[in-house]
Amino acid sequence: MAQAIRDGTVRLNGALPKPAMLLSVGDVLEFTIAPRPPLDAQPEPIALSVVYEDDVLLVVDKPAGMVTHPAHGARDGTLVNALLAHAGSLPGDPVRAGLVHRLDRDTSGLLVVAKTDAALTALGKQMMRRTIERSYVGLVVGIPEHPRGTIEGALGRDPRNRLRHALRPDGKPAVTHYAVREAFRNASELDFVLETGRTHQIRVHMAAFGHPLINDPLYGSVDAAVDLPGQALHARRLAFRHPQSGTTLVFETEPPADYRTARETLRSA
């Protein structure tokens, strides 16, 4: 607003106000909100960790801290920008070019990307039918009472905070399976398998379960004991049918170095 006042596009009771002026009851403030410029995605020469590639698809290992596709808060430097520089044109929505699914900015791990319209359609159908297997590993606060279990809870936008999602009776169904991989003193490492792929699903379910992900500022808290860009979550395994051959492809990656260091810190605490 201060910049708009300096630009002369704000009127207070018909006159140009000063930025420090206080409003009173009955004052009339007039201003125009400029529309946001349209989103687009341009190729950018950003390094990619390509796990697999052929003529119709590729699988990448996204680093934590990288946004998956352009949005109003991150217009460049995203995975899609890097993919366009690597592969050239990609099918689908230009802003989400080639994407079959996505990962949160601070979640690392495996993503499959379609290079043709036919591959995007076929992989999209597998995603809708829940036949693409996605397994994660994450560090959580505390140790669940039961070594394995299932969390079910419909998810939707949190009405009090548009950046968050929450359990809502009118939300979309979501199912997360978990299993304790290793228990530490005050934390644990869990395996997660998703039946659904809702936004922030694991993060919301684990917070509601009483075991938020380590270092999750949105659903838990920042942990000063670990050096991570955000939540300790890694998409470690991805399995799906190749859209042309029908062969089942399986990929696995280890969590990044900072995750492994955080795990050692919790293990030795």
C-alpha cells in the first residue's frame, strides 16, 4: 500500500494521502488492485537429477527446497523450468508441463514426468486409479503407540489459514499407511504409503495423529537440533506401469545428505 501511495494511485477522501496518515471513521479510501501478471514457465538451465529417461517419460529426484511448478510466490527456479530446459516442450498445462503428480517444496524425492500427450494421459489414469505406488520415509516427533497403522481423514483447505490444509468433514478422502522403521529416544523414522495424493497429506495426517514431521513449520515447529530446509520427508520409492510397454518400473532413492544427518542427530540424542 505504501508503494501505491508513492505511485499516486491511492486517494483518501479524494486527495493524495501521505503514507503515515491515520484513518478515521468515515474516511473513504480509494485504490485499484492491479491484476497479477499471468503465470508462465520458461526453460531455465537448472541442474536435474535424472534417475531414468526414455522417449516418453523421465523420472527425477527433486531436491528439497525446489518448488515443483511456477506459482505466484515462485515464478522461476522451479522443477518445471528445469524440465523444459532439459526436455524441450512438454505436454499438458504449460505451467505444470509434463507433471503427473507433485511434491511440496521442501519434500525431496521421486517424480515421474510425461514427455508426450499419450504418456501424460496414461500415467494420469494410473494416478486416478491409484495404481502408481508412492512410498515415503519421514522423521516424526515421538514414537507412535502402534508400530504400523492407517490414518484416514478427509482433507480440505484450512478456513483460518489459506496456506494450510486440515481435516474437514467436507474434504476429499485421504488415506495414509505408516510403519515405524526405527524408533529413537524422542522421535522415530516412519515409512509411508499413500492411497491418495492430497496436498500436504502426510503432514496433515501426522500432525493430527500427534506426531508431526520433524522441522515442519506449518504443521509442527522448527527443530533447532536439525539443519533442514523444511519438513523431514522424502519420496523414496516410485512404481508404475510404463505407458507404452506395460512393464512395471520401480525406482528407489536414498534421502539427501541433510536428512541423513538429521536422522543421525536424532539417533544419538
